[in-house]
Amino acid sequence: MCDDLTALEEEQALAARGLSRREFAAIGAAGMLVAAGTAQARAGALKEAMVEVPTPDGQADAFFVRPAKGRHPAVILWPDIAGLRDAYKEMGRRLAGAGYAVLVVNHYYRAAKAPLLASMAEWRSPAGQEKLKPAIATLSPANTVKDAAAFVAWLDKQAGVDRKRGIGTQGYCQTGSFAIRSAAALPARIKAAASFHGGGLVSDKPDSPHSLFAKSQAGFLIAIARNDDARSPGDKDALKAAGQASGRYVEVEVYKADHGWCTLDAPVYNKAEADRAWGRLLELYRKL
């Protein structure tokens, strides 16, 4: 979860790389994307555009990217707490390059169009957190379910989407739970869901995400950060037990990396462990 301890651990990760938080912010998402080095390699192979998706509460802006030719299984990608921005567009492009039609959504659309923040570094500033407060207030499990249904309906109308295949969904940080809720709410279409360093997956509430596996027809990948596991060591066991009881495929693993390790512009981005999680994601999506 994104808390004060996570912020301290991010400072330590940056120090190990010889950077201060201010220096990291100055590099920005653009520097991280250049380091990723994937966009130019796929020049001309993908089609992409910002789009508007109608929902019961308005128009959700999103980034839609897919292979330039053919029909492909769709994926709904929910960004982390800092929202839809360049880092997540690039993550969407990478997935599209692997053969998927990817909708990277602005889950804060009820408050403002994306980008609300330019990078994860901005979220760690008082101004960035203040800016996101009203947007975070618009989030709820009920809204997640409504939005997921709208995103699935929109994707199923796109010429580049193979409607004979299932849909995948993945979330990061606060939206790890969004992916699970989406799969439970739309079992006929969503067949795979992944949570990366997701927060709030286990609670004693009747609608806790870990209790929803049985309501889905999906397979699940639950990738947990080691520092999140250290704070809530019982969560992985609860997730494994719930998965086993559900009869669904639920892969739960604690990775040797800290909260945020899969996000390109995160101070704790860990390429080796992010690539390992990426490999497990592709294996999950092959079953769509």
C-alpha cells in the first residue's frame, strides 16, 4: 500500500541508485520511458489513440492501443494511485506488442481527465496528494463494477478485438482489487485477472476481493511486494486458501521487490522482478 513507510522505502531505493527524490522527479517519466526503449522498436506495428468510453456516470477517457492488423484478445489495464499517465501508456504499448488490444483507463474520470499527475514522483509531493484527494473520493466498489461493465461493452464493439476470446484485466496498487472485482462481476467475459502490489485484497468485509474468486470464471495472478507481505504476512495465506476453496486457478507469490516494483516511473521499479511478473502475466493471458 502507498503509505509513509512505503515513501521511506522509496527514498532508500533511490539512494541506492545514487538519486534523491528531487533528482528522480527531474528525470521524470520521459527518462524512464527512454530507458525502457520499446516504443521506437514497435514503430508502425501498433495503432493507438485517446478514446472516450461511455459509462453510466459520464465519459471515461482512456488510452487504447492494439496491433495494427488483425483481431486480438482485449485487456483492461487499471493504473496505480497516480493514474493514467505516460508510464502506463508505455506499459500498455508493451502489452499490445505482445498481441493484445489494451484499454488503459482513467479510473478518476469522474473528477478530471488524465493525466491528473505526470508521474509517481508527483504523487509523493503534498501538492500531488492534495490534487488527487477529490479524485480518490470518487472511487468505490460499485463504481468499479459499473466502469468495468462499460469498458467490456466498449471493447466488444471494437474491430480490433477478438470477441471469441476472453478479456483480461490487471491492476496496480489500489487497482489490484479493481481487477479482481471486475472478474467477479463479469464472469462471462473476463477470464483472467492480475493484481500487482495490490492493496486491500484481504479484509473481513463480506465483499473483500479475496472472497470473490468463486464468483468468477477467471484465472488469477496475485503478485505481492515483499514489504507489503512483511506488514500483512497473513494476506498471502488467506488469498491462497480462498483460491483453493474457489476451485479457480489462483497463483499467489511474494516477489523479491518492494511496493510499486512493476511501474516504470516508480522509484522502486525493479526490472528483473518486473520482467518475471510480466512473464507470469503473459502465461495467464495465453489462456484467454
